[in-house]
Amino acid sequence: MPPSTSRPTAVVIGASATGLFAAAALAEFADVVLVERDVLPDGPTARRGVPQARHAHLVWSGGVRALDELLPGSVDEVVARGGRLAHIMGDMVSRAPNEVWFRRFLATHHRNLVCSRDLLDAVLRAHVLADQRITLRQDTTALGPVGDATRVTAVRVRDGDGDAESTLPADLIVDASGRGSRTPRWLAELGLPHPAERTVDAGVTYATRVFHAPHTTADLAFPIVNVQANPAKAPGRGGIILPVEDGRWIVTLSGTRGGEPSGDPEAFVDFARSLGDPVIGELLEEAEPIGDVATSRSTANTRRYYEKARQWPAGFVVLGDAVAGYNPVYGHGLTVGAQCALAVRAVLRTTSITAPGTARRLQRAAARPVGAAWDLAVGQDALYPGATDTPLTGGERLLARYVDRAVETGASHPRALGALLDVMSLEKRPTRLFSPDMLLPMLFGPKKPPLQGPPLSDAERKSALS
């Protein structure tokens, strides 16, 4: 059906993944205008506004469920175009931050959606923009909301490179512009105080290079290989091999202050060998690189507590990375963006967009998935030297030690692993870690001893190295 003038209007700033999720959720209740600074590509092609797209990305199972709810068929299309749903831990070779290797149990239901970010974005764009209730305004820059401290009613925009400005009236404005969000400045211009904010920056640098999958690895479902950094041994160094579509491996290496990877192609494999376990470097020995090394330092965990603001303007909401950006090593950004959109939809199914207090309710609902991912990320990154001016509280340190113990237990016990993955996948609240599924194995010990090395099968090693 064509848009109806009797429906409310929503403007979403940013055609990021979170912006696309938000547009899909809002289209049930309003005609949506999606404002994007870039000119969007037609297919799975990189674009300026997503510089982090070259690095490895995962959608945890909590995000996969959210995608299926928001955009039915999108996950199936990603898989049909070369992505896959990788079993956690059956299709993974993973070393935890405390240097424990996970056994490759098959008993859990958890899956990661694995593909390049370019493919995922292309599928999301196609599904969202096929909805006639959503209008795209690309090559358009949002300059800020129009209104005052009590309500915003429109967005000022500028098309292309020109100086001409126009105004888009809206009943609801959603900032989904990501880490570069200008909402703090916009709130100040409306006469509102700066939001409470916290940053935990482990000083992580990322370096990514794409490779042709070596030898016969492209002919089988080669596992994700993940060596996570240990915060207790700064500088922390880690890396991941992410097998994606078209027979490629996306390999992302990371290091904290004093142990950063460089953009030097000649140093890439040597850095991979220097991780706590050399398995990634060994697997790359005969892999053929595609292109140069891409680096990034925009990795700090930064959270703005908009939900706690004493004053909040009606008609305005902030979602996704514009609320909290995380160290990408945890892979939670996409999942949180999708869950924020689901939270918005759930509120609007019982409350009108134009009802008093709706924006504040939406902001508080979106804070729940944000907070769950934040606690997981900060519990690790705050342990690095210089990461934060606000040290962990005694309770946070106790929780971090407990999570380490939970990881160690889950690495060797399938029931405990299921409880751990429920939390890590953002499917359930952290209280799941205190359930009998975790506590009983923790008290009585694991069924099997810890692994002494990466659980690659002989066939997997042979496919990559011979």
C-alpha cells in the first residue's frame, strides 16, 4: 500500500545497520524517511560511511533471532548468497581471554551469522527499502533537530554538497548515526545538559587483511578460529579467522597499547604468530592475500546514559552505536542494534508514537540491550592499564572473576556452555550465569580436563596446510 497521510511520520538519521533495523520496526506504525549522507551502493560493496566494514563481523544468535523477527527471510538470503549459520562451538576453534580452549560441543542451539559486512548490509538494504512505507533520502546530511528542550518537531537537512537547507517534519526522530553521533551537541543547542557518559578504552588497534582460503579449505565448512587477548597479560593481543562467502578469509588482528598491529603487509603474518597461540599465523602461511591491510583505532567502549536524563525532548530517540559503541572484538554491535529496534517495536505496539512520554519510554527500552552488552565488554576491557579513569568497583571486579570461572567451566561442560552462550549471545540476562546449569558444574568440576591446544581436526589442518 502507498504511504497514508493519516499515519505519523518518523525520520531515521543514518542508513547504518541500526538505522535499517529502526526503519523496519517503525514502518509498522509510521511512514518513515531514512536520511543518509552517503549514496548507497546497489550491491555488496564497501561505502565511506561504514569504514569498519572491512573488519571481521559476527551476528550473535540473539541478533539472528532479532533479524528474523524484524526482516523475515533476510537471514535465509544471507545464507543463500554464501554466508552461513556457524554453530557455537561446533564450528569454532576458540580460546577465551583466560587462555582456556573451548571444546567443540554440539549440544547448544546457538548460531553466529557469518558473512562479510558488505553482504549483510546489501541484504538488509534490499529488504528494508522494498517497503513502500520507507522513503530513502540519500546524499543528504542531517544538520540537527528543530524544536526546544521539551519537544522536537523536525530535522534540518542539506542535500548533496550544496548550501540549500530544508526541513523534514516528523512525529518521531531517531538518531541511528553511529559512533559519530552529534546528539550531545544537538541537545546542548536545545538547551539541555550534556548526558552522563563513560569511556573505557583499552587502546585497541585493529588490522585486517582478506585472503583466499588456502588449498581445499574453501571446499568444507572451515571453522572460525578465534584467539582472544588476555587482559591479565598486557599488552593483549588477539585475532580471528572468519571464513566468508566467495572462498575468502577475513583475518582481523588486534593489540592493546604497546602491542598494536601495524598496517605493514610484511608484518601481518608475523604478528599473527605472536599471539598467545600461533595457530592463526600457522594457518596463514600458505594463504594468498587479497589487497592491503586496513587498520582502525576507533575501538573504545563509550556509553551515553540518555535513559537517565532528567529532561528529554518528546519526539526524539537515540539507538545503537549512537548510545553505546563497543570494542568490536566482542561482536555485539549488530546484535544490539537489532535488539534496540525490537524494543522500539514492542513499546509502540502498546503506545502511540504521539502519546506523551513515548520518547522517554523508547529510550529506556533501548537501554536494556545496550546495558547487557556494555557490562560484558567493560568487565574485560577495564582491566587493561590506562583503560579508564573510573576503576572497577569491588562488585564489578568480583563479577569479572566470576565470569572467568564461568568461561573456564563452560569450556569443558556442555550444560555450562549453554548457560554461558545464552548470556554472551545476548539471548538472556546475566543472571543466567547463576543458574543450576552453571553452578552445579562449577561446584563439582568439569567432565573433561582442559584442552592443551586448539581443537582443529586433522582434516581441517590438512586442508589448510597441504
